[in-house]
Amino acid sequence: MTSIIIPEIEEGIEKILLVQWYKQPGDYITVGESLAKFSCEGIEFDLFQRKKAPLKN
């Protein structure tokens, strides 16, 4: 299992649903590129890459 860090959204929010992964293991990801879409309390948002690197398994 791979861990990802979700930036703190708002105090008290404990559950976030992963809606869609945009990348596959081994894909090279650049800064600012979207990795995945999440949903929380009816709001959808993307998680963006902070540094360029290949996505590990």
C-alpha cells in the first residue's frame, strides 16, 4: 500500500474519498501536475504534485 499526504483542508474533516487516479506506477510526474481527484463533503478537488519524480508502486 502506498501512502499519500492530503493537505489539511479544514479542521474536523476526517474522511476524504479518492474518486480517480490520473497516473499509473512508473509515470513521470512534473511539478503542478494533477495526480488524483478527491471528494469531501460534496466538494471535488485535485491533488497536485509538489516535485518532479516518477510515481512509485
